[in-house]
Amino acid sequence: MVRTTQTTNSISRRTAVRLAGGVALAIGGVAAAGVPAASAVPGQEIVGAWRVGNAAFGSRLLIYHADGSIVVTQAEPRTPQIGAWERVGDNQFVVHTLSLKLDATMAEIGTYEVDAMVTVSQDSNGYSGTVVQHEYVTTGILVNTVNTTITGQRVMPTSTIPS
């Protein structure tokens, strides 16, 4: 007669509940990693509409979305900039955007990649920062880099946008 041994692994109900709670916390932490962190001070957020500009680029209208994405209007022949932003400190944000450079026939002739570090003012209605724009031709060769500063003002329901 062959004797077989069967081992049953069991855990207590308390251990199962602890494991489930730990897994839920871990999953929540991973999910939250892609969401921009809330401000330490209520109202100090970048989410919303902004008018931003400087002498090098002129004015742009920007929308910072709560999911960490950004859309920027353009004045010259190129596509709108799209990209992402992330909180890196109290009132401080990094931004990365990409747009396609177009010729007169609307054919793609290169790309612009823009990196910015901005600080939102204490009243949440303005910001300032630094920008580095890299311009590439379609073969991926860097042809120009612009380093500059920017300032911005939040667009509010009662805002007037000067021309």
C-alpha cells in the first residue's frame, strides 16, 4: 500500500485580512504614483487656464489638466504642444511638451521639445519660471536651443486678457 501525504496550507482569518489590506495599500500607492500630488496649501495649484509669455516666444494660452496633461496653443506654423506636468515641490512644477514643426504646406519638418520649471505664486494667480526649447529636424538632429524665462497669469472667469 502506498501512503500519500497531503499538506494543507492555511492561514488565519486575521492574517488573510492583513494581507488583503497590504495588497490594497500597495495597489493604491502604485495607482496614486501617476496622479499629481495635492498642494500642501489649499488653492496653490497649477490646474486651470493660463496666459503665459515672454519676448522670445510671445504669448501662449495653456490648459493644465488635473490628470497631469497639458495643452498649449501656438502662433507659428506648428501643432499645439501637448505634454505632461508634475508637482516637484510646494508651488513648483516641471513641464515637458512636444509639438510638430510644419512647413507652409503643413508637412512635418521637425519637432520642438520644451522643458520648463515653474513656480506658482502664493495667491495662485501667477507663475514664473525657466524654459528650455530644443528644435529638431525630422532626422532627429538638434538644430537650435533656446533658454529663457517665462511669466504667466491665471485666466479667471472675470479676467480680461490684454491684447
